[in-house]
Amino acid sequence: MINSDEFFVKLEEQIEKGFPFVAYRKPGIDENPEYVKALLQQDAATHKVADYSESGFVFSPFEVEKGAFIIPPESSEEIQTEYYFEEDHKDVKKVDPPFPPNQLRKQARVEHEDLVQKALDTIKEGKLRKVVLSRTESVQHQLKVIGIFKNMLKKYNTAFVYLWFHPATGAWLGATPETLLQVERNKFRTMALAGTQAFQESTDVEWGEKEKEEQQIVTDAILENLQELNSGAGSIKASKPYTSRAGNLLHLRTDISGTFHSNSFNLHDLIKALHPTPAVCGLPKEPAKKFILKNEGYDREFYTGFLGELNLKTETKRNSNRRNQENQAYVSISKQTSLYVNLRCIKLEAGVANLFVGGGITAGSNPSLEWEETVNKSHTMKAVLVK
Ligand SMILES: C=C(O[C@H]1C=CC=C(C(=O)O)[C@@H]1O)C(=O)O
């Protein structure tokens, strides 16, 4: 454990040297949200994932076939610090930087609404049931990359918060509420997260039919894909859908977990079965992906890809006996995979932050409400770009 000033200086030094690194904090109060970890690669080499038997921190684009990056622990220094979430930072201010100019915003609105309308027409023709459509927005920012990362850590304690830097990808940051996959031995967990409304003081809210359906499509598709993969072996459980908060937003969420018989378990197959879920792509998967690539009109790059620890050896210290006066601790070492969907993310370029926002379109969608939803989602990122 090093102090946080030293930790952030080390990240800055990596950027100066042009060496890849990732710094991140996992979500959840019971999983020590105050620990921020980093893997600092000791050279500028590019490592790519071949078959997911590798170990390290993986960073995959939406189109996995373009190749996922990995930072391997054996070429990296691992550091850790404590950095606290600040209660008084948790309200997400509606920050609206004066950029892009109004004219461009109007144009962006028209373009997004036209795109949604095109999806609605395709849904009506029966070619798609759901498609997730997104856009990117460029915003000027006053803070340096480390300052933006600190803001994310302070504001979003229930998200997976990260800063990734690689000379081949540039700097990406995010605070994502969505787990793609967690695996320990032959147990796994995932979630179906979809449906959005603005948070207004309470998580005890009603959901419309459109949001319920949009989320149910994600749950059903995940369960179906997992069952096919598992061919009846082991068990898969799903919770009831419930409301989950992510900054200034609320989503509908179903937790899914299961076990595989160890001999039928292959991490790569599991990832292929899940990514991209209809929470970021659509249903049926292939036509939805084609629609996105053909019509969105920009390259998603790493937005709606996934990232996180892959087969990473993790030490957990536990007290062997709480009443033991000597407070003896034992260390258990396990291989962990914790992957998250890259949502609510920013790609930083000199002076400009590119934000990525999208939403699920089904037969019940309304183009202007879909635009509003992307605007609401953009506040998650805009709020960390200012002092
Ligand atoms: C695609 C995004 O969110 C997904 C995750 C949660 C809720 C969503 C929705 O309500 O449409 C999206 O499926 C995004 O934030 O850019």
C-alpha cells in the first residue's frame, strides 16, 4: 500500500513515458471500495489476448474481432492505495459545458432522433426486436486526466471506476454500473441491466412497460445463451428484476449466477456467449450488430466493449479467528476474473473529452425521449470534467 499522492504521481509518470497502465476500483461496499489498484507496465509493448487463458487486465473493443489489449502482471509493477469516496460528492450536478455550440447540439439531436426512427421502422418490419443505439459527444474540459479520474473515484462508489492508458488506444476513463462476468473457480455471476430513468431522491420507483420489456429481453437472452453453453450441466439462477442506482440514474437489474461442472468450463466460450448482450447490442444479436455498424455513423471503439481482471491471481487476507488475540491472518490466493461492460466512458484527447452514450430501442421507444436519455447519461461524465 502506498499513499495516494505517490500513487497518482506514478500514474502521471507512466503517461510521460508512454508506458501502458490501468488504475481501477471495483464497485461495492463489501468489497473494499476504497482500494484503488494499478498495473504499471514497465515497457511500451502491446500485448493482445489470444484465447482468454492469459492473465492480466483486459481492454476489449465492442467489436472483439478487432482484438483485445491486455496488460500482463509479469511485465508490470502492481501498486495499491486507499482513496475515499466522498459522501458529499455523490450528487451528480447537471453540468452542461458550453461546448459543442447550440447549433451542433440541435444537429446532433436531429441525427439521433432520425437514427432511432430508422430502428423503429426496422423493428416494425419484424427484422429486429431490440437495438441499442448510441452517439458520441465532444466536450471541452479543464482538468488533467488524473484530476478527472479522482473526481470519478470521489463520486461513483457503486460503479467500476477505471483509467486505462495505452499508447495504442490513448486514455480512456469510465464509471460503469454493469458487470459482464465474474468468475471464481467454477462459479460465475453476471447481470441483465437495462431500462433507465433519472434518479429523484428515491429508488422506490415504478417502471413503464417499455423499460420492463427492454430489460426482460436482456435477461432472457443471457439465460438462453448460458443454458445452451451449459447444456443442462450445473445450475443457473436469476433474481427478480430490481431498481439499481448508478449516479444520477436508475436502471432495472437482474442478477444471474451459476455453476459449471469444472470439466465443461471454458472462459472464452462464456465470454462469447455473453458479449455483446442486448444491453449494448440487441436482439437478434447479429442483425442488431449489423444495424449498429451500418447506421450509427461513428466507431464505438472501446465503448460497450468490456474490461477488467482476467485470471488474475488475487490475495485475500482473512483473520483465521476473530477472537484470536494475536490476530493471525491467513492469505488465500485465488484466480479472479471480473469483467465489466465499458459504459459511461470518456476517451480523452488534448483538451477534448469524447463521451459515449446510448440506449435500448424497442417497439415502444419514442425518439425524443431516447435523445433525452442520452443527455441524462452524459451528465455522469460531464460532472467529473469540472473542478
Ligand atoms: C448503452 C448504455 O446503457 C445500457 C445499460 C443500461 C441501460 C440501458 C438503457 O436503458 O438503454 C442500456 O442498455 C449506455 O449507458 O450508453
